[in-house]
Amino acid sequence: MRLALALVLLAACSATGTAAATPPTGAVIVTAAVDSFTTSSVVGPADTGFTIFFQIIDSSQHDLHVWQGETSVAATEIFGGPSARILDVPALASGVYRITCDIHPSMEAALEAV
Amino acid sequence: MVILHRHHDALGWALRLTIVALALATAYIHTTLGGLMFMANAVAYVAFAALMVVPLEIASRHRWLIRAALIAFALGTIGAWLMFGARYWMGYLDKGIEIALIALLGIEMLRYDGGPIPVARRTWHLALLTLRRMSGGR
């Protein structure tokens, strides 16, 4: 029982993301539905932190995970839609990064920092 | 032909109903995830749940096979989660349900089918018989 509780707490604490209804000004918007992102790539600023507004427009469950190669950069919690989370992304050097969903392995898109 | 499960005692019924409830619970969880793969998984669990209780002679006669197939399916689902699945509270909850489901199916297998070894033998014989029929032999 204690182990299960610890696992649940660990899972809950290992991801970030704040619930939000509307995208903040200047946020990069990423949308998910069923088992895909609605776009294959999004663009964000390089060398400065920015926010991603991640919205699920149906009742499916997703998270948004940003990767630099095999290294995790930032991730929201896993949550069910229709709902949205704001993810603070640290400053990224210019380049192409992967965004994925941890529930749906087939979901992948590119985050281009320019 | 419709038959009743006359051989089930109270414990047997409780066991069977819990198995069905667990199969439906994991099916429901899979429907909430979204996507064809999870929906297919949920449909399979619902089908297995129905096959575990449908009062038809053909299903009753092959309940040993349905049980074994459901164990294999749940093990496969757990294996897929270990390889690709997200580690979060609902994933752990769902795997807990599936492990409990496998355990209860194992108890049923011991009670009604003599355990995994006789089931493996019956499955092997059934596979051979099917292959012979498909190849036109007797």
C-alpha cells in the first residue's frame, strides 16, 4: 500500500504543467486529439524560455513531453481532455526538438527553436 | 443451446463475477486513453468478459480456452505497457487490475481445468487438430 502510494506521488510530482483555460500571450500552442497532434511541427523562440499552451480537444488522455535527443527537457502531467495545461520550457539553443505523448507512442511532432 | 452453470458454488460465482468486473474495469480505463489501439484493447476485454459469462453451451465447453486466452491477453497488455506504456497513476492502477485479473483467472484455472499444464496440453492438442483439419487430414 505504501509502495503504491509512493509510486502515485512520484508519478504526480515528476511532471509539471499548470491548468489553464486560455493561452497566455505569445505562447506556442500545441493541440492533441484522439491519438495525434494536430500539427507535425511548431515553432518557438531560441535562447529564451517560453511557454507552451497544450490543449486536448476531446476526452482522450495525453501529456506533452519535450525532448532534446534522448534527454527530457520538460513535460506536463498526463491529463484528460477537454482541458489544457501551460508548460514552461527552459531556454533552448536553436534547433529541432521532439515533442511526444507518453501514453501514445505514435504521437510525435517537431518543436523548432529559431 | 443455453445452459446454466450448475457446477458453480458461491465462491465460484463470486470469482467469476469479480473476473468480469475487473475485465470491464480495465476495458473502461483503456477507453479513456484515446486512439484505435486502446479502443481495440477495450473491445477485446469486453468481449472476453462476455465470453466468461455467456450461458451458451459452446462457450461453456470452451471456457478453459477463453480463460487461457484472457490470461495471455492480459499478460500481453502488461508486456506492452512495460515496453511502451506511460508510468503514471492510472497506468499503475490498470496494471494492478490486470494482475488481479490474471491471479483470479489462475485460481479458476486450478479449480476447473486442473491447472496450467493440462490447459497447455489441451491447447496443444486443439492446435494440432485444427492444423490437421486445415490441411485436409483426419
